[in-house]
Amino acid sequence: MTTDSLPVWRTKKFANLTLSGVTGEGRFSGYASIFGEVDLGKDAIEPGAFSQSLARRGAGGVRMLFQHDPGEPLGAWKTIREDARGLYVEGLLSPGVARAQEVHQLMKAGALDGLSIGFQTVKAKTDRGGVRRILEADLWEISIVTFPMLPSARVSNVKNARFFRDKETELVRTMRRAARMMKL
């Protein structure tokens, strides 16, 4: 049974975020659901999909979790907005939370660099290639994860750490991602 046949209130989906710019005090930013990019579950978020949810909830109404575990909050989202590229986020890890301190150190070392969003599908359509296009979604959490749905969603730059990816490496990764998408 696919989730397409379930009522809207029972359809939940997780998609990736790209994380970058982790600072010494635990601030970081990145992009969620690069619009039109197909994830491993054959879903793609369309521009404007989160606009109603964000207008209703704002950044403060979206939880920051570890591995989608509601018992593992890590901090707070300061900014969540859609722009021409995708869903841009800025977050702050809570320094007094042990797990948040561990996650911060792992992010700075480049050992933990995936992000994933948890949402409920409100409106979607499936194209001829079998890709489900999410037209409207209710965003309720964003998690820092080990294995994101979109393998290319990774930390691209970490401030105050030695881990970084140069422009040539990012270009190769982008070209490989585009080639994979052409095979669909």
C-alpha cells in the first residue's frame, strides 16, 4: 500500500536538508528540500509547498530534533523561509543540552552532516515517471540525521573547524547528482 491512498492526515514524509556554516556557538544554516530535486523515496518538493505552514507556525513552531526522535530536542530554529532555491533555515543548538553539544562537535568534525524534514503531505501529484511532487506540506520538524533521504544533502562549510569541501569537489558532486537525476 502506498501513502498516496492514505488520508492526508496519515501521510507523513521525511526529506533532506542541506546544512552549512556551523559556528563555534552552535549556529548553523542551510537549505531544505532544494525545489524540484528528487530524493531516494522518489519525492520532490515544489516551490511554495511550505508557505501556508510557515505562515501558520513560523520558525518557533517547527521543532529541531535528533534523528526524528521527539525525545531528543536539540535547539531552536531561528529562521525558516522559502526562497528561489528552496527552504532556507538557520538554527541554534542549545549549549546546555548534552546531546546538542555532542551533535555540535560531530558537525564541526564533519562526522554528522545530514538534515531531514518531517512533514505531513497536504497536496501532491504523481508524474509519469513515478515521482511524487509535493505541492503543499505541513512542516512540523527538522532533524539532524546520520543518513538523509538525499545523499547529497551534506554540510558544505563549517566555521571554526578544519572540515570543508573545496569548490571543485562540490562541482563534481553537483554533476554526479545531475547525472543521476537524468537517469530517472
